[in-house]
Amino acid sequence: MRRVILYPGEDGYWVVECPSLPGCVSQGKTKEEAIANIKEAIMGYIAALESDGLPVPAENFDNLETLLVVV
């Protein structure tokens, strides 16, 4: 189970990223497509780490906090 962030991109696509896996980002024309794509990206990311004998970063749900910052 991984936490993801979903937001509208500038090009009309939905962008989704997985903060616990640096650089694991995907997109889709709809929210549903973006979520399906990030699931595939997460599985590929983890498979690549395991294939290279590298540790898979743990997901930590204990201290999750989301903030909206106005700049």
C-alpha cells in the first residue's frame, strides 16, 4: 500500500506521484487512468529495486499531514 498525490497538470492530464518512491510519477487523461498508471509505475519501481538488490523504501502512514500553503 502506497500513498499517492493526485493533481491536475497544466496540460489537462492528471498527474500522480508516490512520495515514498522518489521520482515515481505518472499521469493519465482521467483520474482513473492516472491511478491505474501509478499502480503500474509503483510495481515497476519496486521490481527494479528488488532486481538490483536495493532496499525498497517503507511507506510510513503514522505521521501523515497534508497542508495547503499560500505563497
